[in-house]
Amino acid sequence: MIIYESENKKGYVVISTVLILLFVTLGIAATLSFLSIGSSKVSQSFGEGRQALFLSESCLEEGLLRLKTDVAYAGGTINFPEEKVCHLNITNDGQIYTMQAYMLGQKKYVRSLEVHVNIVDGILQIISWEEKPFVIEY
């Protein structure tokens, strides 16, 4: 009888060890999968933010071309493929034009740019070109 009790205890120890190792392995696998999901979300957000920035820059360049051909151009919306829309505002205080463009990305990633331009004899002179924080006015 004592032999059976000893062998049963050995079996419980082996099963307990296997179960502990199984739970530890599952915990590590779950942690790694959550980390990879978080990493992919961050890289997707970064890509969408950069796309919004590039489209805002394209919007300003398009606005500069339109302003060069028509100094009375006041801005508006510029449509891009895949239903992306850039909003362009142009103000003029004398000789210097201020152009503000902002682009809403797919998940509301907003990138806002501002450029100051001087027009002399039909030639555009860019004074400054910078990214600005986007502020929603209520």
C-alpha cells in the first residue's frame, strides 16, 4: 500500500508541474500577442498621421499654384482620392498672404500647416512654412 501512495504522490507532482508550466506558457503567449497588437496599432496611427501631413503639404502646394494664377483666390476645399478633403484658408494683409491648410485623416488625425507668402511681380516668395497645432474653435 505504501508503494501506491508514493506513486500517486509522484503523479500529482508531475501533473501539477505540467499544469503550472502550461499556465506560464499561456501567460507569456498572451502577453506577447497583446504587445504585438499594441505595436501594430501604434505603427498604423503613425502612418495615418504622416499621410495626413503629406496631404496637407500637397494641399498647400495646390493652393500656392492657384494663388499664383489668381491673386484673388481665397481658398476652399481640395479633394483628394479616397474621399480625403483638405481645407484651405487664405488671408491677405497687404502684400503677405497667410495660407492655412488642415487635413483630417481616416481616423480624425489632424495635421495643420501654415505658410506665409509674399507675391512680387507674379513671383511667389515663401517667407515661412510650418506645422501648427490644430485648434477647434467653438
